[in-house]
Amino acid sequence: MKIKEGHYLAPYVATPSELAPHIMELTKPKKGDRFADIGCGEEGVMVIEAAKLKYGLKEVIGIEGVKDRIKKVTKRVRDLGLEDRIKIIHADAVEYNLSKIKPNIVFMYLTYNGVTMLKPKLESEVEIGTRVVSEAYEVGGWKPSRAVTLNYKNRKKRDVFVYEIGKTEMREPLELQLEEILIKE
Ligand SMILES: C[S@@+](CC[C@H](N)C(=O)[O-])C[C@H]1O[C@@H](n2cnc3c(N)ncnc32)[C@H](O)[C@@H]1O
């Protein structure tokens, strides 16, 4: 399986591991939720965080389209003994129908073009109430329920946008004010 031409959503850059618990909290995880990371990469930073028992998730799924990254993330998950808690799917996320996995939380760390490409899929394939959390890039034309800047080590910043399917309609142009959150080391 190869990612189809024009479907490449982002190059590989891992989510900074120190941000993972804070991003996870922004997804408002509830017991029994199903979590999907679109483009989970080779380290699977967010799927590994999501698999922690404290979040009480029922299913944690990583979708990745690059074969070599699939091999690495699968090995990492196995080495951590998490193969019963994390399912890795080798697929082109643009082609994969998300209704098959019924996520309540969708996480994505892609490019602006990447999230734009997925927008119609998210609107039609996931259920009302699903939280969609985008690291770094906002989903153009959607109204976020929360928009934050995480300030972390040595003055680094990372924006995170939280959406709820069914409540993303933007009735008028919105000037986004990002809420600043300071992450102490
Ligand atoms: C910025 S990285 C995200 C890494 C990971 N989510 C994390 O939090 O560490 C983007 C990932 O998306 C994957 N990707 C890009 N296009 C894809 C597609 N069409 N289907 C599946 N995965 C894709 C890339 O291979 C890369 O691993």
C-alpha cells in the first residue's frame, strides 16, 4: 500500500513528548472513547500517550501511510508491551473511511493543506460530538471550541485547535484569540 499521489498530508515530525499529556487533556477523554491519530508517525507519541490507563479509552488507533514508519511504530508499540491497547492501521488516510473505526476523538498533526484535505471526510464520516484536535494548524472555516497556545521549554510555542463535530459552523468571520497556557517543566 502506498499513499496516492497528492494525498501526502504532512512530512514526519513527532509531537513533542512533553506536550502529549496536555494535548490529550484538551481532547477531553472520557471512559470508553475511541481515539484515532491520523498520521501517527514512527514514534506514535500521541497513541502511546492515549493508551495510558488513566484516560480510560476503549480503543486507540493510529493510521499511518508510510511503510517504513508503520514498521517502526509497530515495533515501538510492541517493545512497550502496548500491542493489546494500540491498533496500528496501514492506510492512506485520505482513502480510509473513518466510519469503520467510529472515533470519538480524532487527533491530527499535519499541515494546513493536510487538515484542509481531511475536512470533508471529518464532516461526513465521524459522528456528531466527536472532538477533532489539530496540532499546529487550524481547520480553515471551522469554529473551534477552544484554541490555545501551549508555551513550553525555552519559549517554544505550539498552537492547538479543538473542534466538536456539529458545532463547527462559523456564522460570521472570527478573529481567533488564542488562550495562552504555560507548561511548567
Ligand atoms: C507531522 S507527522 C505526525 C506525527 C504523529 N502524529 C505524532 O504526533 O508524533 C505526519 C504523519 O502523517 C503521515 N501521513 C502523511 N500523509 C498520510 C496519508 N495520506 N495517510 C496516512 N498517513 C499519512 C506521515 O507519514 C507522517 O508520519
